[in-house]
Amino acid sequence: MEEPLSLRRIFTLDNEPNEKHYYPIFIIFMSVLHISIHLLIYINSLSKEPSLSRSLYDIGMRYLPCMRPASDDIRLRQAGCKLSNQNKTCYYDDVLRETCFSFMYPHQLWRMITSNLLHGDWAHLSSNVFTQLLWGIPLERKYGSIRIIIIYWLCTLSASLTSTMFRTNAFGIGASGSLDGIRLFFSMERLMAIKTNTDERRRLFIIIQLLIVVVVLKRITIFTISSRQVRIGHAAHFGGGLMGFLLGIGMFGCPWPWNNEHCISQRTCRRVAIVFVSLYFLMTVTIFFVRDIPPPK
């Protein structure tokens, strides 16, 4: 009976047997929501008039010109366009209004969140949902839904803000940035478990767990994406991953390689991480609202 129990514990975050567990309601809900939205888009795309699919992508994808006003110099530039009701030279603002929908244009800030819910194809969706369940369920079972909801959406916002800093005129969809944050948060939690756990056998389990569900899985994902030659939003991945890393330090402390048990040192480490989180959001939000959108190509 000991070996099956040990193998099962590799895929949990329990430091001790029979720890209290929460129901992973949020992660399962998000996974079902991702699948349902993409299934709806797929079914509609098979119809003769896939207007719903196009509308969901158009109104939900991350696109900076739809999310903040442009200066008059950019907005009133002439651009060749073919709108639904005319075929002549028009202003760049007309092109954006047609692309973004007129509702709340150009203040469609919900795109920072809704871009997380959209995926390019079934391979994109299945990869994200699988890793979301693999990393998210153990975290939510151990730390509860409220903490994971906060971490998940902070990583989503960080991924979106970072993406709009570096990819100012590109469309963005997918939950990969958020999941890179969950992956780094998961890794920080496991590294601190290695540091604080005195049982050498349990430490070995945690190292194997990190190798299997983080390192090996990430290498497989990178290889799969490279073979499919898919364009990756590296900025979103960086922003989400950085936020997950900082939140992990803010919650668990610094996993120093030496056995440092000084409470003051760990408390300082947590506070510094939270300060960096605040400064990063302040910087990215400021750049988002201050910097002008790019001119039409």
C-alpha cells in the first residue's frame, strides 16, 4: 500500500498526510468556460454565416488601439479602408471603430480579461486547459479558491499589460500568459516546500514532482509549439510569469539554497516582492495610458 500512496503524493502539494483540502471550483469552472466558448466558436464557424465566431474574437481579443484613445494626430490620419458601408479613403479612427465595434470604443478595457477566454484552435485550447488543470487544481485544493482567483487574474492583467507594452499593434488571445504565472507560482511553492521539509524522502518526491509537471511538461509544450510554427506572445508569457514569481515570493518567501530560518529575512523578502508587484503594475499601467498607439501601417 505504501508505493501507490507515495506515487499519488507526487501529484499533490501535501507536506503531511491527510491535510485539509478545498474543492478546486474556480480552476474547473475556468476550464469548462474555456472549452464551452471555443466549442461555441467552432460550431458557429462551420455554419454558412459564422458571424458569431468573428464577433467573439473581434470584441474579446487583446488589441491596444481598441483599449485606449489615440492622439488626434494618429486618429485623424487618412487610411485606405473598405468598411461595410463605403469603399474609399477614410480616417484611421473609422478603421479602428469598425474593427473594435463602437460600443465603449476606445475604452474597451475588458479585453485585458476576455482575451484569456479565447483560443486559436483545439491544440491551443487543449494545451492550456491541460496545464491549467495540472497546476491549478493542486494549488486550489491546498490554498483555496479566493487566493487562486486573485493570483490567476493578477497574472492575467500583468500578461495583458506587458503584451500591450511590447506588441502595440498586434492581436492577442489565449490563457498562456496567466498559466505561466501559475507555473512560476507553483514552482516557488514547491521550492519552499523543499527548503522547509526535513524528510529527505519527501524532498525527493517534490524534486521529482517539479521535474515531471514543470520542467518536462514545459519542454514538451515548447517542442510542440515549435513544430507547429505558431506565433507566440513572449511579452504576455513574461508578464504573467514575472507576476506569478513575485506573488510566490510574496506569499512563501525566498527559497534560499541555504537553510536560512530567520523570520526577519523572510519577512523582508516578502515585503520586497509585494513592493515590486506594486511598482510593476504602476509602471505598466502608466505606460499603457501615457504612450500613444502606433500609427497605421
